[in-house]
Amino acid sequence: MPSIVRQDSLCSHVDQLRFFDFLEPNFDFKTAMSRFERQVSWLPLVAPTAEFNSSSSIENTTTLDSIWQPKSTYLPILPETPLSFVDDHHQQQQEISIDSIIDERNLSNLLSPPQQQTPAFIKTSSTTRSKLPIRSQEKNSRAISPSPYESSLPSQKRTKSSTNIHESEQIVPGASQTALEVAALLQEHPGYMCPMLTLVQEYQSRFCKPLHMSELNTARDIIEIQYNGHMGFARLAPAFRATIESDTLPVRLERPYCTIHCPMNFVVSSTLDLPFVRLSLQIFSENVHFLLSQHVGSMPLGSFVQCYSHYFPRLIDDEYGIPLEHYITCVKNVEIVTDQGVIKRIQTTITPSFSVPLNHMALDKRSTSSSSSSSSSSTCSLQTFAREVIDLLKQQTKHCRLPLSKFVTTYHMKYSRHCRAADYGFDKILDLLLAIPNAVQVLGDGNKRILTLTHRCQVKRFFNDLVRILKNKPQRSMAISEIPNEFSNFSKKPFDIIDFGVCFLDDLIGELKDNKEVVIDQEFGIIKLYRKEQTNVEKFATQIFADDIINMFRHQQDFNIPFQRFIPMYHHHFGYQCRVQLYGCLRLIDLFEEIPHIVQIIEDKNGERIIQLTNDAIHQAVLLNIIQLIRQHDGSIVFDQLMKFYSEMFRFELNYEEMGFDSIESMLESMQNKLTCVQTNKNTVVIRVMEEHHSEVVFARNVVHILMEAQGETTIWLLKQEMANRYRRELKIEDCQNRLKHYVELIGQNVRLTPPMRFAYEVVKGMRACGLDKMNYEDFLIDYQLRHGNPNCPNPAEYGYPTIDRLFNAIRIVVLTRGHRQTKTISLTDEFRMHIRPSYSLHFNNNNS
């Protein structure tokens, strides 16, 4: 039953009905308030009419009362002629129904001054505006002029081809396109009548162009304009109405709401006032896809709440939730498009997954067409503007949301300069923001537009922060439950999942499942960075890199180097850059984690990362220093002078206590496999280096020679048998793992040449094919490139070495290099000067095995 109030409570009730919602966005608030205060004193009380108390309107209100809906969604059915005010003393004493006489379509009557008598309806039959009252002309001119918010719509959409109009072959003689469009709008309203103010706003919203009074005056056979005081109403002419009742209107307007689940008098809010929701993204995605299947893949956004409530639990407006329009764009293979005019529709689409690189911000069709006609500098400036907007929304706003009306002011406060759309080749700020759809999203419509980050941008932002956190973890992994605390420590502010545009952390983690750079273990609740499996060549190169690290760090006093200084010091020491791609890694820190037995990353008191050798690596570094010291003193050094000569040569003392030894004697005893202490006739102890015996080199050459005859690989048992039969030498498995580790590698039950020895095999085959044992270095390179058909070979990285000189230095037991530049030559050693013929028995047995 409608509420019954008296005149003295009318003001408060009107305030509850959001009295000023029907006004234009640029209305003068003080003037409207002063007029409103004057109207309360003379506002008459009118008894409710039977038409307003009809059962149909009450039924619509009660059936949809449980569904969330913005205010002014449903309007009561208006009569064909507006109600007139009656100044009667007895009617002022009566009680009236406010619900029956006040709604958003006729509340503008309250702003008109009081009339002494009931005004008659004025039917416009002239094409000129001079016969209208002066104040009526002023009011209608203000109403018809587009508001600044509506006029800020993208200029690309202001075309007739973008309107939601379907023309049939039958055309009304003499009728303009605008008149037919207005007639299609009036056909949606009860009684084919609508207030002029509402008509202008709906026309601008649906067709993205202004509506002029002259266009309506020229169509008097189709549209009639009536005035109740200074409030104008437009309705279809009776003759034209009879025509469309017998025949179909030649212009059919697609409705901005679902005709299946919404009544005929449903009106979409001009600002798209949708609720804030809080529910699981996975469940919501399934529901949205089901709704789209019920609507043939496309449905209006304005009536999404009503359609959703017909199949699923109603959407509750949650203050700590996500805007519904943004949450719909989070669903995979679903997008919101401005189909025709500014009517937003939800439709199914095929979008690229998150695995697509996010560092390159692509523009949509609108920005692509505009950037194609502009210079490359304007495109770069547009990308720079996109990054600025992203930083602004992340740092200066709450939950990365900002009203569009405050964007220019906030931009000026952050960057201390004005944001001008003309600098980027656009007319309006809204057009500029719509040109970066991969960065920002504009929610809502009218004067309540909200700017926020897109879901794709939010996922990229979360992913980048997560990678930075995982990089600082020892194992590059952490529990999913630790993410909130780690993000709080990383960003120095409380972690709020709403800032990333989703409701729950699991929803955001689920968006990273398709990404190849992180691995999510749902069973154990662990997330970690992905590591590519190293190839055999990359593993061998990593071993060479570990030896280089020891050789480089042994000249440092504390055997450590700051992490930031490693790259320049490496270049200074070896003469070439350190390329981590050679070792199958993406970052330098990844390469160090592949050799945990050699180096470890620590932090000093200032938080700076330090690369420190492990105890075993320090032991090897000291051994290399002592060997170098002994060789510079003619192969031997007195034991008592070791500490003195060591400090003079390396400029720091030999601190054996930090190495875990009690005395210098115990330290030298641990190096007895490389050093030996000999007592001379003068009762002095001399330290000498145990040089590698020539027989060890010959033993390695024999093993390599047999493997080359077997084309680089054979079984361990055949190799042992061949060594015993041909060279009378016993080969053990331990020899392949220790003494011969630089020449052969053991893979299961097979033995094969290492990558540099395989290159030596190619060199031997090439030189023997030329019938030479010695060649000029430049001639050899040309012949090698011709035989392999590649001008870039030999590539040392394919064999685990950074430079070609180091590669040739690693195969000295097979190939020797002499000379420099033009006189540089390569030659085979004596053991390989003979013809390398394939051993058919070894190769055949190897294939059978």
C-alpha cells in the first residue's frame, strides 16, 4: 500500500527519493535549492489516481523488490497527459500518496514557479519557436544542449553507423532519421510519452549525438510537444501512432536491457549504477558463461543484475567488494564492448592468455587507427602516458579506483603538469583514456565514470611483485600462505587483495597457472620460479664457470666480491663479458645458484649482497695461489718463508685459521695431492709442486683416441677391453670420474667425449680430409665453415666455452696452436697424426648395445 504523508513531510520524502537525480550534470545547485524551497510552500496535495494504484505497477514493485536495483530503475506508468496542479483549499487538507505523484519523470515540475491557475496544454503546430513562452524556450534550450559528460564521448562513435538502428525497406515519406529515432525511443515509454528532459538524455546516451528542437518541430506529423507550465512533454502523434499499430515502425531500436527477464517499463540508469560484488571468481565465471549461453552469447550490461538473479542467488551490494563491471572483465573469454551508441554489452570472445608478454602494451583498433596517422613519437608518448596513469592509480588512489572527474586534478598534483588531450592527438580526456585499453578501464557512464586498472594490468602487476619477492628467497619458492606477509614487507604497507581487482587470493593465484615463469604446487601449497633444465653442454660450461670463479676470487683478500661489482670485475679479469645465456640461465643470480658448492650469497650490515666463496672453494683458491708462488720461485720454496712470500705477492696474509686449520703444517698436509714437502741436506724443508706426469697425459690421449675411433661414444666395458688390448693399460670407472673428467664423461654405462673433445674430433676429421697435419688458422676456419655450411661456426658456445681461444686451449692434447694473427697455425699432436679410421667393431657393438 502506498505511503500516506502530509504536506509538511513532503520535503524530507522528496529528499529520500533523490530529488536532484533527474537534473543535468551541469545544473546550478544553489539556484535549484532556492527554487525548491519556494515550491514547498505552494505545492498542492492531489489525491492519487486509479492509474497509479494499478495492480500491475504494484506487482512489478513487489516481485523485484528482493533483487538489487539502483534507485529510479522502475518508473510507474504515466498517463498520456501530465497531471495539473489544482489550487484548492480543501485538497490541501487531504492526505495524498507521494509514491503516486512523484517520480523522476515529473519531479522537474517542482522547480517551476507557482501558477495562479491551472495552465492549459499547448500543442505546437508551428515550426518556429517564437510562439513558445520565453522561459520555455530557455528551459528547453538548456535541456537539449548536451551535458559536458555526454559531449565527452569518443568522437569515433558519433556516427550514424554506430547507432543501434535497423532500417527496413519501408520508409515513412518525408520523415527524417532523427524523427524516426525519437519515435523508436518514445515507443518504449508508457503511453508513447516522455518528458523532454528525459528524452534528451536518453537520446544522447543511445545515439551519441545531441537532439535539437528544430529537428522535432519539423516532424510535427510524428511527434507532438506539449507543455504543462514550463515542463515539456513529447509524445507520438495519434495519427502516426495508429499507423505503427497496424504496421511495423520502419526503425527498430534495440533495447538496452534484456527483454526476456525485464518488464517493458524497465529503465536503465544513465550512470550504470551497478553493485559491488564479493564472490569467488571461479564460481562467478561459470555463472557468467551460463548466462551468455542463455542469451546466445551476448547480453546488455544494464540488466545483468536482473538476468543473474533469475538463475543464481541475488547479487548483494558489498562495500568491501569489486565493481561488477570490472569483475565481469576478469572472466576469461568474456569482454564488455560498446556495441552501438554507448550501450554496453557483454559478449563471448577469444582473448589471448596471460602467457603473452606483458611488457609490450598493444593498443586497440581505435588507438591503432589513430597512431597509424601520427608519428612514431606520438605513439611513444601515448605509451609513456599509459605508464604514468598506471603509476597514478597504484600510488595515489584507494583500491586503484579514481572518479573520472578527479583525474585531471590528481594528475596535476602528482606530476606537476597539466594533462592535455591535444598533446596526444585527442580532443577529450575520455578519448585519450579509451586509447589505452590494455592499461585502464572506464567503469560506469555519465557523470559517475570511474577509472581503474584493467584485469590484465593487475595480474601483471601482481606477477612482477611476486617474482621480485621470489628472487630474494633461498630456493626461489615460498608457501602461498606467506604471500600477504611478504607483500606487506615488500611494499611497506598492509596487503589488501582488493587493490588487485579480485576478491580472494586464490583467484589471483589461479590467473598465474598458465604462466610459464612460475610453478604452482597446489598439493603442497608452494609457488616457485620456473627453472629451465640445463643441457649437457650448459652443465659442462657451468663447471668451467665454477673454475673461473675460483681463479678470479683467489686474488681477493677475503675471497668475496660485492654482487654489483661482479660483472665489471669479471670483464676486467678475463677480457670478455659474462653471458649467463651460455650457461642456460636468465639471470646472474640463477647462475650462482647452480654452483652452491662454490659460492654463496650473503648480506653485509648495510644490506648489500656479497658473493662469498665457500670453505672448499677457499681451500682450492689458496692451493692455486701457493702453486703460482712456488712456480715463480724456480719450482720450490722454503717452508719458513712461505707466509712472507705469500703476503708480498698477493698483498694479504695467509690466514689458515679462518680455513679451519690449527697450523700451517696441517693445511699443507691437506694439499698433499698437489704439494710435497722435501727435506734437503741443509735440514730445511722445501715445498714443491707435484707436476702431472707425462704418462698421465699419454693415458688421456689414448682414451680420447679410442673414443674418436668409436665416433665419440662407446660402452665402458668395450673401452676397458680396448685399452687393455691395445695399450696394456687398466681403465677404471673412477678414472673417468676424476683423472679424465675434462676429456670424457660417464653417462650410465656409456662413456663419451666431452663437448670440447667433440670439437677436437671435428678438427681431426677436417684436417685429415684435407690430407694435412698442419694448417693456417684462417684457412682452417674457412674450410670448417664450408664443410658445415654455416658462416658463424665454429661457435665456442656450442662446446661450453665463451671464446674460441679458450676452446682451442682446452683441446691441447689433440690440437696445438702456435703463432699470432696472420702467422697463427694449428697442428695435430703425434698420437693423432695417424689416420683416424672408424673402428667398425666398436661402432657396431655400440649401436647394438
